[in-house]
Amino acid sequence: MARWEPGARDRLVVAAVDLFTEQGYDATTVTEIAERAGVTKSTFFRHFPDKRELLVAGQDALSELLADGIREAPEGSGALACVQAGLERASTMMGPTNRDLGPRIRAAVAASEALQERDALKSVGLAAAMTDALRARGHTDLVAHLAAELGVLAFKRGYAAWADTESDELAPYVVSALEELRSASAALD
Amino acid sequence: MARWEPGARDRLVVAAVDLFTEQGYDATTVTEIAERAGVTKSTFFRHFPDKRELLVAGQDALSELLADGIREAPEGSGALACVQAGLERASTMMGPTNRDLGPRIRAAVAASEALQERDALKSVGLAAAMTDALRARGHTDLVAHLAAELGVLAFKRGYAAWADTESDELAPYVVSALEELRSASAALD
């Protein structure tokens, strides 16, 4: 009987990030990641299709939460208010493990072109999810695209700011980053 | 003696886009692209490292022109005025062939995850080039990131609008898209 594995998924991500940092992404195998995490290879493959997807895992869930938050924002909300609702909803997915892993994941991504590509496509996917949800609320294509890009930027900047703190909550940092971007947008010349 | 090949590079891009449209990106080989373009495989490899790079060819040149334009904008220019200067400079790279290929390239990219990833990374690269050039002019990290993202969005939207015209000049469409984004940014709520 398989024993219950608390946090196998988290352990796999931590092990992968450690190994990518120590020996590089290209040199790291799924077998090594599973061994380091203390799980079998088939447990790895129950959670992730390959090592490349591991670092962007949760993208679909994140996209859904962003879209849900936008869809359920109060009637008459402006585009950025909708985006804020989406970001707050999506932030609930992230806990202290994500906060602590953030900087190391960014370092691993920066060191590997394969991961950079996957990460870039993830950002495009999140922006598209928000753009579609904003359009569905009747915002113009222009405003939807613009607000979605600001949302992605706010999520990245808020996440980076969160990493330097002891806080367990991502949402305030993302909301504050969005507010900064809103002010800076209004002042652009 | 090798005969002079006018526009071999352009012919290769046109041939590749045709083949990607007809039979899909995955099913298309470098040999087929070279044959369709009427050049040898070694001519292909003089221009491109592989079929995936073909559709984002010119990214480095584009990044340099964006950065040059930003660097050389008049002293005291605001961040968006710098971005506009960069976009105008980069637009000089694009001619009628680019205009006509644009929609077909977008269709090929939309149909292939490998191309989507490469295309997403290209956007990240262009944004990074603009962000760095804006920071070097003394703009804050926040403003530099924001203005660069608007620049990428303006380039994409302007390029898409240009495709529906007979105009040989991309610049006016990109400048107009940037102006639209500037107005929309100021009005975001």
C-alpha cells in the first residue's frame, strides 16, 4: 500500500530548485529530483509531465483564479479594479513555500533559456486569461490588454517584494504593486 | 562560384510561413523550406540556426534599434517619448514583406506551442532591451518596466493594424498605438 506523502509536490519543487541551483537545469534529471525529494519517479510523473513544467506548475489554476476574481468583481468595477480582484484571488494560492522559493526559482529561470521560454509563455498565458475575462465584462480590447499587462507586471513585482519579507500573505504586496503601476501610468510622459 | 542570391533570407521566411500554414510547423523540415525557397540547405543555415529561429529572426537587431532610439532621444524626454523614439527607429527595419507576412506568421505561431514559447521569449527580450535603455537614462525601475511593456504592446498592436493597410511604413501605426495606450493608461480605473 502506498504510504501517504504529505507535501510530495512541494518537496519535488524544492528538490528541483536545489538541484538546478547546484548543478544547472540541463544537467538535472527527473530521477535525481525524485531521489532528492524522497519519492519515486512515478510520484514525480503523477505531479508533473517533465522537469520543465515543474517550475510553472499551477499556471492553469492561477489563470482560473485570475479569471474568477475578474468575473466576480462588483458590477461597474473599472478594469484595474477587476484586475485587482483577480490578483487577490490568485494570491490565495501562494503560501510561505512559494515566497521562499521565489528568488531561487527566478535564479534558475535566469540561468536556463529553456526555462526562460517556458516562463515567458506562462506570463503570456496569465495575461491572456485576464484579457479574456476583462473583455467578457465589456471592457474594450485596448483597455483589456493594457490592464492585463499591468496585472502581470503587478503580480511579478509584488511577488518579488514579498520574497524579502516574513509575511505569509502575497496579496498586499501585489495590490500595492498594482497601485504603484496605476500611479506611474497616470504620470507617464 | 556561388551565384548572387537576392533576398534569399526573405524567400526562406516566405517559404517557411507557407509550409507552416499548409502542413504545420512540426511536420515541416529545413530541407523542405530550402527547396521551396529555391536555395540550398547550407544557404538556410547561413541565415538561421534552425526553423524555430526563423520566425523571430532579427530580434537582436530590433532590440538594438529600440535601445539606440531610446538612448538618442532628446535630453529631458519622458519615458514614453523615449519609447516612441525607440519604436520609430525599430520600425525602419520593417518593409512591405514584413507587413504582408505578419498575419500569416501570427497564425503559424498560434498553431504551435514551440513557436509560441519562442515568440513569448522574444517579447520579453524586447521589453528587457527597452527597460535597460530607459534605466540608463535615469528613469526609475518602475517607470522603465512600465513604459517598456507599453512599448511592446504598442509594437504588436501597431504591427497588427499595419497588416490591414497598403502603407509601406510601420512607424505611424506603432506611434498611433502608443498614443492610444497612453490615453487609455491615464484613464484606467
